[in-house]
Amino acid sequence: MIIDLIDKAVESGARLKKAAATMGLSARTIIRWRHQSGGQDQRKGPSTAPSNKLSEQERQKIIDISNSAPFRDLSPKQIVPKLADQGVYLAR
């Protein structure tokens, strides 16, 4: 996919280095992908989840409280102190 977009840009007159940089890659990476994998994106995402990642239940509870009537017009900076004053802590 990315290789196809870069190829189209190069066919339209763009330099490989500039087209690759626009996608956050180096020209050397594009060339290596073409030779090693037939043009497939070889980047890997994170291998582990963050240790402090919210559970789906915590996330949904935060959304529900943020959208509730007393808090819907407030920013998170305003919601957190109000909840802390009430002794309510939503996430670990």
C-alpha cells in the first residue's frame, strides 16, 4: 500500500527521497522493502501493551462519568479534582 503510493508519486515526478519522507520513511527503507518483501510494509507495531493501560471497564466508566449531566460541560482538568474531592478515583 505505502509502496504503491510512493510509486505513484515518483511516476508523477516526485523524488523518491521526498516521497518517502512524506510517509515518515527513508528512501533506503523503501528500496529495502522492494527487494526483501515484494514491497510490503515491514514495520512492526509495539510488542507489548503498556503496563498502565486502562481496562475496557475502566475506560467505559470514565466515558460514562464524563458524559453524565454534572460533568458533560467540563474538561478532564475540571472533572478529576471534583471527583477527587468526593473520594472517587476512576483508574489505577
